[in-house]
Amino acid sequence: MKWARHPRARTLLASVAIFAAIATLVARLSRMSKNGRPNDVVTWSKTQPPVASATGPFPAQSQNNPTYAQPTPLPIASPPDNTSPAAPSLPSTSPPSLIIPVAGVRPEQLRDTFSESRAEGRIHDAIDIPAPRGTPVLAAADGPIVKLFHSERGGTTIYQLSVDGRFVYYYAHLDRYAEGLVEGRFAKQGETIAYVGDSGNAGPGNYHLHFSIAEISNPKDFWHGVNINPYPLLRK
């Protein structure tokens, strides 16, 4: 082909080839823009949860890429059910209704000795109720007798738990226990459990009942608790 050797012919052929290459490239780019880039396709089965890519979130689902599904969202916690049983209330700082634990003593005869100082820098943390020797000491409330104890300070003493096990009542300086009183006995409010005396460090002839109340956290550890002033409770 002699005409192909002519410089103008060669230039024309080169131009046609370049135009054809550009047309082919444009056609490919057009198809890719319609179908999306192959690298955008992520696939998994319905039984296998998707795993996020390190380069970003999952690609959005489109009609042109139905080969993957949207990630399953995490369940949202349900709000509290108002119909469910209410949570137990916090312990009260006041024991059940009490009676004065010494027979014949009236509320106006009581004196608040809770904050008075005692020997060795101690605070009394109790109420003293004077009465003649042998005056019946009454159970201030219902509850089991958990300990009968003789100590240097308290003398002849009684520890009684409240029915709910949240409080302990302590009776001290007793002359003697009521007949038949034993540990484990359930004493009823108003029942005679002992008699007023001056045992322990009360001092000879200083006949009175030392009565205290403590709120406890463990009924088995009844000798440790937070003392509560009996005076306002007995004055009701």
C-alpha cells in the first residue's frame, strides 16, 4: 500500500488509532460508573454476621449490588417495666412501736441520757430508767431473746432481737432474770423478762434499767450496730 507510506496517511492512521483508544476507554469508564467499582462489593451469608472493614463502615445496599445485606442492629434495652415488683425499700432508722420497758413508769418521767458522758471518755448511748429494785422489766417489743450475759460493766444483761432482725434491744444492770427465761425464747411485748437491779458498774443502790437500741446489719453479729436514742421512741 503505497499511500500508507505517505506522511499525511501515517498521521491520519495514528489519529484514528488514538481516537479509537479514547472511545474504548470512555466506554469502559461509563460501564464502571453504572455498575459500581468491583472493590465495593462485600458478600456474606445470612447465617454469618458481617464483619466491618478496617477502612470504614459497611457499604450501603443498592439495587445494583444485591449481594450483601445491611448489618443487623444491636437490640435496644427495654425500659424498666413499671408493673414488675418494686425493689425492697431501704431499712428504716426507727424500730417498731415500743413500750417503756419498766413497769409503772410514765413517759413524762423519762429523762434523755443518751448523749451523757461516762467513765473513760465514753458516751452513754442509752437511756437510764430509775425504778425500785425488783420492779419488773418488760420486753419493749416482740422478738426472740438471743443472749443472756453477765459482764463487768452491764452486770446481768439481756439481748433481744426485733422480729425483722434489724434491731437489737439491750437491757442491763438487772437484778435477776424472770423465771423460765432462756435464750431462744420469743418474748412478747409487755412480758416480764427480768427485774430492775444495780449489777455491773451501776453502783450499789443505784437501781435502774440501762436500755439501749442499735440498728444492725447482721442478726448473727448483734453486738455490733449503730446506736439509736430510745428517748424519743419511748416518749411517743
